[in-house]
Amino acid sequence: MASIPERNDARRGRHKRPQGHFSRRPEAVADDWIWGWHAVEAALSNPMRGPAELILATPERLKQIEAKFGRLPALQQADNQQIAQRLPQGSVHQGVAVRGAALEPADLADFEPKRGAVLLMLDQVTDPQNVGAMLRSAAAFGAAGMILQDRHAPRFTGALAKAAAGAVDRIPVARVVNLSRALDELTDAGWRAVGLAGEAERELGQVLDGAPTVLVMGSEGEGLRRLVAEHCDELARIAMPGDFESLNVSAAAAVALYEAARPRS
């Protein structure tokens, strides 16, 4: 009859994982992953990103990546469960995830104030899903870029990149310390700042004139902060004939970007 230590050793041996197998849940889930096919494909296509540290892909996705990008050193085959283990709970990864492909931010000077050009500035909009959806709208309506405050904005990874469906890598994004000073700099460069505010007297369509415009969106709860609003050239509201109180900030941004994209003589 086996001794108690021998039985315990055998029991432990049965549960021992083969070398190189992913653990059930890593000690800490990293926050610099991008997942979802469209988001990962856009990240790997973007020359402004640094090299990826690790790309995990199911066999089918691995073939797609190799067909488009060749044999990447960071690419490793994994199953759906192994990929999910590296990501936050509930992440819909679609069989692929990439880590460590850092994206270089844009500079305000990169934005050229051409007629019809539109920038989207976010004043303390912090929800990743909203920011991701706004990036997607910015790409859809041809915005020239987005501007965020460095301290009060989410990272462009994870759920945000998934919600943006690749727009993270299509829309240049500048991060600044102070939005009011950034508006002054943009105004000096030839941009016109229009802040969105429900209490404004004029509608957005009446305010826009085709000049290079910065649309400034505030957070859902507080709206534009006073100092940021004071640095706008004009405030405007979105016309809502349905007499509803307000829109979600990402929906409001989509409406504003659509209005700004309309041709004006």
C-alpha cells in the first residue's frame, strides 16, 4: 500500500501541466493587449506602431496573418481558451490578440488646417467604449484627428481598440496636458473651435461654415468644463426635434461629425 506522501505526489502529478502550457489564469492580466480581428489587423498594418511582443492566434487566424503579413517572429499558435487566459474576463477576441505594439501619438502641429478639415477634441470623456465608438465615427466621417487630455483619457488598447474596430490605427490622436492651451495653439494655427453644449443658442448646422474646425465634446455628466468652453470660439447645440433631453456622448459625436462633414460653400 502506498504511503500518504507517495499518494499525494501521484495526485499532484496527475494535475501537473506539460511544460510550456499556458496557466489557467496568469497572475496579472496585462492591459496592453489588443484583441479582435479588425483591431489586430489594423495594428499590424500600421507602420506607426512598434513591433509586437507577442501575437496569439488560432490556427485559422494564424494562416490569415501569415498570408497578409508573412511570418512574424512574435506570432504563436494558441487555442481560444489560451488566448482568453491572457485577456480581461469576457473579452471577445475572435481568435487573435496582440501585445506590445506601441502606437506613437500625433502632435498638434501634425494637423493641417485645410478647409473642411475637422478635429474631435474630448474633454474628460473617459469611458473606453465611448471613446472607441467616437474614433470609429471619426474614421467614418473623415475627421483629421482626435485630441485628448493625457491624464483623463483611457489607453488605446483592450475594449477601446475593439470598440473602434481598427479606427485606432486610422485616426491620428494627440494627447495634451492642457486642453485650453491646446485650443489656443490650434486657434493660432488657423483652426476654429466649436464646443458642443445643450444650452447653446445656435444649432451646430448654423455655426459651421466650412472653416477648419475643432469639435469639442464634454463628458456625459458634466459637459464641457467652464475654462474649456471659454476657449472655444463658439458654442453650438445639436438640433433634436424629438424633444429628448440628450444623446449619449458617442452618439452626439457621430451626429456632430456627420454635420461637419457636409459640404459647405
